[in-house]
Amino acid sequence: MLQIHPDRPGFAQYDVDLVSAEIPCGAAWLANCLLELDVSLWKPWAVDDSEHWQHLGGHEYRYALRDSPWSRVLPALTENRMFRFRSAPSVRAHHFWPGVYPAPTRTILFVRDPRDALLSAWHRMRRLGGIASDVDLIAFIRSQYFHYPLSWSGYLLVFLRVWRAWLASRGGVVVRFEDYRRDPIGTLQAALDYLDIMESPERIAQAVAASSFERVQAAESRLLADRVVDIPLLRGESPGEYARVFDSAMHAAIDPRYADICAWLDYAPPSACAATEVAAAHADVDDILHAVRIAGLQAGADGWLACALRAALV
């Protein structure tokens, strides 16, 4: 259970969950802004980074990973950079289902319009070689999501529905990719207000500038030039790409199922199109819980997650 505790001197617990689906959505932007404002973030997205840090005493750390590939996601993480972290909060950034780890006092769910998120995932999987280059978007979103008994579209839908139930019962806030791209300073300020973090406008502006897409793109270009990484991840498309490229068949394959999520997150409603006739993939709660356990996480057959999944699969 890698992410129960930070396992770092001076940090006994996580105070904040920064949650996102395991589909490109921009959550790293907020994670990097928080790092720039001296908020600790350990084991990002369940990667053991214990060898990446040198403890200097108290809450002071040096980032020691040479040629860090993380810098194209979190540009704050450059070799030999010194951090004097706040004692709290400490952030756990992850893609986990709710209830599999002890919950901290605050939760931020970072989201993106599902149509853009699935479109971005398709592009990324093609670049990474996860699917053949001739697999179209509709075939991709209907294909199996890793080891889960869900399609890519089904995974994102169920994940968001389950986290909606968690936030309704336990509290938390939603941060949208589209708001960060439209107003990064205002979006970051709202997140800081939720976390009870006081910062000057100057430092907030600096954190936003240091976390911009241009900064991330420059970091990736350096890593590609130095052959630290081989494949670019970034595209940088502006929000609403789906509206510019979807045809009626693409809308029909995605939109109808996401009506409730679009309404909840205040995204444009589904287009007026008939749903594509598709044989529904079998998704049993026990099978999903088994997939969660394969990842080394706890998920009881009668626990909160199981109950939420039953409701989400309706």
C-alpha cells in the first residue's frame, strides 16, 4: 500500500487528495503550481520517488534525480532544486478509486470534458504504441481499458460517477481543465482558498508562469533532445477540441452516456444525436473490484466502493 503515508521525515500523513482519472486531463498543472508554492507532493501518481529526494533537515529537501523525466510533467522537479516545504498540507496525487486508501481531510477532483479527455487519450495511446495507428477513435473508446472489465469510455464514466458520489457524501471540490486554461490565476487562487493557503498575488502569478504549457513543452523538448525520453506526450490543444473534430458518429458513440456527467460538471450537453447501437460490455461489480485488487489496493465486496459501483453501473 504505497500511498498510505508520505514516508518522508517531517510528513506523517497526507492532508489532500488530488484525484484525476488515468486519462489526460491536466491535473499535473495544479500539482506543479502547488510544488512551486512549497506544498509537498510525494510519490506522484503512485511512483515511488524515495530515491529522488535528499532530506536536508526539517522540511527542507533537495530534488536529486538527474535528467528527471518528471520535469516534462512537473517542471518544478529539476535536479538540485531546493525546496523548503510547508509543514502542511501534503498532497497525494493519484488516479485511485475512492475508498481504497484512508481519506485525508480535503479532496480535489481534477476533471476535463470527457469528450476531450477520451480524444486526448486516443492520441496519446497511438503515439506511445499502445494501439495501432489505424485504430480509430470509436474503436479505441470501445476497447478494453487495461485489465478492467470496462471499455475506455466506460472506465471514465464509472470513475467520474463514483467520485461524484464520494464528493457528495464526504465533501471536496472540482477543478476543471477548461477553467485553468481560461483563467489560471483565478483557478489556482480558488484551489488555494479551499486549502487555506495564503499567498501573495506575485507568488501565485509566478507559480502559474512556472507551470504553464510553454514551460512544460520546453522541458519536454530538452528531454527529447538529450534522449532522456523518446516519445513526446504533449499536444497542447485548446479546450473544446472535440467540437472541432467530432463527426456525428463520434458524438453518438460518446455523448448519450455522459449526459449526467456533463450536467454535473457544467459542460456542454450532449449533441442531439442517436446513440450508436453497441453491445454493452459486461461490467460486474465483483470483476471491477477484482481489477482494483490486482493493482494491490483494498476493495471489499461490501465496502463503500462496492456500493458506489453498483449505483454507477446502472
